[in-house]
Amino acid sequence: MRRFGVEMGQDQTKQQIEKGLRLYQSNHTDKALHIWFKVLEKTSDPGGKFRVLGCLITAHSEMGKYKDMLKYALTQIDTAREMEDPDYLTEGYLNLARSNEKLCDFQKTISYCKTCLNMQGTTTSLLLNGQVCLSMGNAFLGMSVFQKALENYEKGLRYAHNNDDKMLECRVCCSLGSFYTQLKDYEKALFFPCKAAELVNDYGKGWSLKYRAMSQYHMAVAYRKLGRLPDAMDCCEESMKIALQHGDRPLQSLCLLCFADIHRSRNDVEKAFPRYESSMCIMTETGNRLGQVHVYLGVAKCWLIQKELDKALDTVQRAQELAEGLGNKLCLLKAHCLNEGIFRSKEQQAELREHVVKFHECVEEMELYCGMCGESIGEKNHQLQALPCSHVFHLKCLQSNGTRGCPNCRRSSLKPGYV
């Protein structure tokens, strides 16, 4: 006979999960976690166990505790397998994908996303496919596979529009801001997070403040790239304020990186260095290895401002090693570009030639050139345009091309895409 109070039934489990959610939304994270851990320990309801694990996954994601996030995601998928419910399995695999995305294990992210998309016909899959496409797009972007990243963002937006999911649309717009920042179309890099901020203002009354913080951060990055440093600082300060209020460590690290980049853009390396250092501390703690690469690249540029070539070279080497481990070709390209400049200044011709060759190999691998004019994409600020096939070209080249279709795959360019 079961002892009273030792285990929770279905109703009590549901009540306690809801109580935890109310506390979490009121910013009482520790109290919410205490309740959810108790539910996880005592519930006899498999569905309740699955749901409380989902709450713990979300909370640990927002705190930047990605290894714990992955631990709960693995427990959740085991629970779903025991229940043999395809809806729970789909959601479980998505959480596994997200956990690996946060830990910058992009190949695993893509693999779990594909598993989700193969589980068609479930009620949940129809609602979650947009989030799956977003996660897969982020993973492809993490590996600098730009066409596939854009293709998945396009699908994510289509699902968001079809399901009237404004939160998903907001998240995809922020990722598109990052996409176009990397390809150096800074007008679009600003347009998409501005669109996200509009969605927050129009529909986000009951949303978490993280959506506003996220859009402001991406706007700050674009403003800095456009040279609008006061606007960049204002947006970054607003994002950081929310991140501090909510204990959002991952966003705090990104804001610190952005602050450092703004100071570096002003040639104020004395203010940049400590912010890079603070950002690196949090990114090391959370496991954001891709963010660490960007910190190293920023620090290397500061050393170059100070004409400290050997220190710059050492820092670029660290960035390069991390980027190689992640499979991020764009960061590798940036490292080769910096090395090229350093070895040119040091008049070391053999090393210079080596990095010039590797730079062009990266360009070829990423197909970072316009299929119409043959010039590179992502080398300087250019207006770009994607066709429905997700191939990207210079806008001026497309305008002169008319309606003859994509020169890369010959598909018609008449049907407009979302992005």
C-alpha cells in the first residue's frame, strides 16, 4: 500500500507545476526550481514528469546552465520513450536539439532536428516544426552553411505565419539579424531585429521580457556595424538591464561582448579589454564556445590597435583552434584574414602566402560569392537579396538580372520569399 504524501498523483503534480510557473514568471527562480525538483522526485504521473522536466530545461537554458539543460533533456527523452507517445517524443527530441545547439554541438543539433521532422503526423509536430526549423537554421549558421540556414529560417517564418505564432516570428527575425550581420548586409541586419522589436511592442504584453532584450541586443550589433555607436550603446544598455534583472547569464555575456566591440570601434581598448574578459568568463562558464571565438577575435583586433603583433597572433591562434573544433568556417576565414595582416606587417612571406590560400579556400567552401558578378559576399557592407531557393546575391545584380531565375540552380526568381 502506497504511503500517503510520499508520491504525487496527476492532479497534485499539475498544481505544483503551475505554482512553479507562476513563481518563475514572477522572477522567483529559486523557489520555482525548488518546487519543480520536488515534483520530479515525488510524482507518479509520467506526463507530469515529462512536463516538469520541460520546465527545468527552459529554466536552465535561460540561466545558461547548458550541461544541466542537456541532462534534463536526456531524462525527458527517456520518459517519452517509456510512454511511447509520438507527441512527447517530438518535443523531447526538440529539447535535445536545443540543448546541443546551446553547447555549440551543431551536428548533433541537426541530427535531432531531422528526427523531429521525420515524426510527421503528430499533433505536436504541426506546432513545433517552426521551432525545429529555427534550431536547425541556427545550427547551420553556426557552421557557416548559409544557404541551408536561410532555407530553414524561411520555413520557420512560414510556420510562424501559418500558426500566427508571433513569438516564433520574433525569434526567427533575431536569427535573421545575425545571419545578415555575418554576410555584412547591415541594413537587413538592422531591419529584422527592428521587426522583432515591433512584434514585441504590438503583441508582447504577456510575453517574457527576454524577447525585448533579445531584439535590442541584435539591434545593438547592427547599429555598431553601421557606425551608429550611440544607438548601439543605448540598445545594448537596455538589453543588459533586462538580462541583469532576470539573471540571464548568456545574454549578459553577449551584451558585454557588444559593449567591448563598441569601445573597440571607438579605439578605446582600455575600456574594451575588461569587458571582453568579463564576457569570456561567463561564456566559459556557460559553454558558449562560438561566443568565445568572437571574444578572441575582438581581443586580437585590440592588440593590433596597440601594434602588439605577437599578442594578436597568439590570440588569433586560440580563436582559430576553437573555430576549427566547432566547424565554423566564417570565423576561420576571419582568423586567416587577421593572420594575413599580421604576417604582412611582420614581412613573413611564407606564412602570409599560407593564410592567403586558406582564406580563399574558406571563401570557396562557403560559396561566399555572388553567382552573377563573381565578386565576394561578406567582404564589405553590401545590400543582398535572397531568392526563394535561398541562394543569396547582390541586390544590384538581381535588379539587372530581371526575371531570368537563379543562375545557381535555375529556379524561377518570380516567387518572393519571406527573407
